[in-house]
Amino acid sequence: MSGHSKWATIKHKKASLDAKRGKMFTRLIKEIVIAARSGGDPDSNARLRTAVTAAKAVSMPAENIKRGIMRGTGELEGGQIDEIMFEGYGPGGAAIMVSTATDNRNRTVSEMRHMFSKQGGNMGEVGSVAWMFDRKSQILIEKEKATEDQLMEFALDAGADDVRDEGENWEILSAPESHHTVLEALAKAGIPTVEAEIAMIPKNLVEVDAKHANAMMKIMDLLEEHDDVQNVYTNADFGDEEAEG
């Protein structure tokens, strides 16, 4: 990975610079609502526990979390949200997966299709690129907060699969069911996280040449900013100059 940047790394840099707190709260509330449909108790609902943990990590008020859970369980109105995953290719041929949560399926499908085509991408069928990704627990930690040896000791002992060097951060990857065990081990060790989520991690990266890098960055940024979008994943590998641009 030396000399290149994954979208996950670039995205976290942008997020810290832009401080998109409102967008983050909206995304997390939607995830809480959806997760709570399977039960409103985080102790017995792993997906809800993950969502609540993420919400607390960005200092979301407890009342907001409670209302989100009640919407999901049907105790309050507003729980009618559909999950849709869009798949396709961006300029230069890298794969893109877009996770959305919407109260208007037709609008979101139309807008996603338009966004892909307008920005030089191609939206594919369900399953067209999903096979290129693995669903994993992804935890990012600033390098100044822990050494690789510390993370190997605490994270791998707790069930993590791998610790990777991602530039300014360490990336810990685990099976989804090990997510909370690894997070708890890090918390007990006093190691703070930048972000922790269940994500779609590319199995292999596709290098995007300089000719297509800006267009690929643009479509990723526009997708990230869309109100219905929860997460955007790609196997694109950008050169550092393109990433900084």
C-alpha cells in the first residue's frame, strides 16, 4: 500500500476536515432505526449494539438514540426506511458499492442511476461487484495512539484477523461477530478509535490512473454527500498525488 491511498483513508481525512457532524448523526440515526426493527435491546441485537456504540462515539445525545430505537421498534412513527445496496463501476473501472437508507425507494433508485451515468460510471445489477468485497469489522486507530505491537497484542488476542498500516492510521480487520470483543479489548487497554464499523472491504485493489482519478474522486464525493447514502465502498487505489488533490 505504500505510495497509494484507499478511499477509506481519504474519506476519513475529508470527514475530519469537513466536520460533517449533521450528516453523520442522520446516517447513524437511520442505522439505529433499521437495526432496532430486529429488537430494541442492544444486548441481544448485535447490529443495534454496533450502531449505538458508533453513535455514542460521536457524542450523540442519549435522547436521540432512544428515539431512534423507538422509531425502529414501532413505538414512535418514522421507522419506514428501506435499505438498498447499489453496485457498479466508476470512471477507470474500479468497483463501487453504495449503501442507502431511504423513505422513498423510487426517488433513490432514480437519483443513484442518474448520478452514476452523469459522472461517467455504470450502475450494475445486484451482485455485479459484491463478490469483490468481504463484510468485515473495520476499526481505525491513529498511529500516535498505539504501536503496531500493542495492537497485535490486544486486537489479535481478542479475535481480530489482521492489523494493517494505512498511512496515518492503523486498520484492524475482524469478522463481524468479533467487532465488539475487539472494541472492548481496545477500550480496556485505553486505546481510542477514529472509527469503528461493519464495512465492505475490497479483496483486491484496482489502481486508478491519473486520467480517471479526479472523475472517480468526484463521483465518490457526490455519492457520500447524498442524503440517502449511508456508506460508499470502492476497491479503487489512488496515487498519493490524486488523493491529496
